[in-house]
Amino acid sequence: MILKQLITIPKVVGFLVFMSILIMFYFTSATQETQRFKPQNIPLSSQWVGGQDGGDWISCKELPKLKMECSIFNEITGELAETAVFAIPDAKKHSSTLDIDFYDGDKIVTMDGEIFLKNKSDNQ
């Protein structure tokens, strides 16, 4: 009986060590931000918006009437891909700091969860 317990203890300790390493690896890799090289021709105010598979550099300025004008730059070359006006539909005010969480070509979602849609009438 004691022999079985002596054999089981190293297995349990080994399993706990393995799980601890696995958990540490998961949390350190999931929280690391990917450092992006910002081409020199991209404004300092621009934000990286994307993931490990790619994205864009975006620089926005607030406009009247709950709108913002954003310039979207190529992530590698820094070339201006598009300048567009985005607006919050049916809103009376917004509290966003313009920290961008997501951009899909038609809308920008801020970290505050506000959705700015590309304003087709201002972008013609």
C-alpha cells in the first residue's frame, strides 16, 4: 500500500507542475501585444487596429454632429488607403475617447462599444 502511494505522489506532482507551466504559457501568450513597426509617414496620432494576421493604422479626428474623419493607412507601406467620414447613427451624444477596437471597412467600433458607420453621403 505504501509503495502504491509512493508511485502515485510523483505522478500527481508531475501533473501539477505540467498544468502550472501550461497555464503560465497560456496567460503570457494571450496577453502579449504584438509590437508593430510604424512607418515614418504615418501620423503619430494613429492607432494600430488589427490582429496577428494584419490590420491598419488609423488616425481619426472628431467632427461636429457626432462624426469623425479617419485616415486609414496600409500597415506595411504606410500609404494612405482611404480617408472617410464615420458617424454614430441616431445618437444625441457620445462619450468615446476614440480608442478604436475594431475596423472592418464599413464601421469603426470604439473600446467603449460605440459604433461609427461609414457615412456614405460624406464620402462621395
